[in-house]
Amino acid sequence: MKTIQFTFFSMLALMCLHAQAQFKVNTKSIKAATTAAKAVTLSDDEVIGYAKEYMVWMDENNPVAPDDDELAQRLAKLTSGLTDYDGLNLNFKVYLVRDVNAFACADGSVRVCAGLMQVMDDNEVLGVIGHEIGHVKNKDSKDAFRTALLSSALKDGVGSQGGTAGALSDSKLGELGTAVANSSFSRSQESAADLYGYALLRAQDVNPWYMATAFESLAEQSEGAEKASTMQRLMSSHPDTEKRIKVMSEKATKEGFEKPAK
């Protein structure tokens, strides 16, 4: 089974697991690449177009759960009515990998890893999904994807095209994947996405306390020896997890909700 690493929950999310790369420094080529990247102006529609191309590549290169898979059916039930939500066109799939992770792309694609679904209950998974949708709605995913495009996949060759962006090759899509995985959101962006996920739970008549328990489930996973290396890296990129649990739990309590029993 293939394994993949994404930004999960960005927060918890498109939680950044930083890939390491080695470069042979060439000042001339770096300067040329930077100039070329700056020469490219990408409209929102172009960014979305590249995001769709990227997600086709991602789905082709990772194990997508078929429609009759138990987890795929569970996700379909959880997201019923969310494909057209808050003015967004969204689509959802499960990746059959062990990563405790989820991410959303600028085109509205939301991908949830099997590992996450196996350690969280339905309401917690929905909270994670709500958080990811929040990044799309707030344009965090679009801005991060634009930056990844300009800093990686489009940085070479665009100058010869008069500052326009062409189709991405398979190798460029792979390079873009590394750039996306290394992207991160600010604390304010994460907080806003947390609040969006909280509001989505309320809108779906789900106790918003599950936003906090989703973080608690994540924290619990970081304690397991078997998953320590991956989860420690994930948690180290989100040092405010305890604070976020506190903010979400206090908000739910203030609004009259009781913590659900495990």
C-alpha cells in the first residue's frame, strides 16, 4: 500500500509534514527562476484549473477507496448535502493510507485518509472536514496553492512562454506536490478555519464540542509509540493544539453544549 503525507487539518492540514530536499546551488538559475515566476500572473480561474489538474494527478497516484468500500460509504454519508455548500462546489474521497490526515485543495477537493477515519468518530471527522472546507472558503487553500505553483512547478520555462503558464508535466506535478506538502497556514488562518468547522457542525445539528474532541483524538495519537515519528512531526508543526482544544471547548460550553461521552 502506498503511503502519502499531506498537510492535515492544516491545522491539525493541505499539519505540515515537511519534506527534505537537497539542492545544488546555482545562483544564475535561481535568479532566472525567480524572475520567471514573478513574470507569471495567475488569475483565480487559472489557479483553480491547476488545482483540478493537480487533484487528478493525486487521485491517479494514490489509492482511492472505491464506492463500495466501507470507508467511502461512511464518508459519503457524512458529507451528504455538502457537495454544494456555502457557495462552494466540493467533492470528497478517501485515500486508503494509514496517515492520520486530511486536506483540501483550492478546487474544492477534500481528501480524508483512512488512518484519520479509523481513530476518529463520525462527528470528529466531520469537524475536520469542516475545518478543511473553511480553508477553501477563506481562500487560504487558493493562496497557498498559488504560492506553491509560483515557487515550484511554474518557476522553470514560463519565461519562454511570454510569462504565461502552460500545462504541467508529471514531474512538475510531483514537484508541486512537495511544495504543497511544505506549505503552512498562519495561526489566524487556522483559528478562522477552526471556527468555520465549529459553525459547520452546528449547521449540521452536531454538537460543536466535537471540534475540540477531534483535536483531543489527534493529541492522543501522538502518544502512541508505533506512530510516534509521524505524529511527533505533525504535532510539532501545530504546537497550539492544547490551546485550540481549550478555545473550542470553552466556546461550546459557553453556548450551552455539554461534552459528549466517549
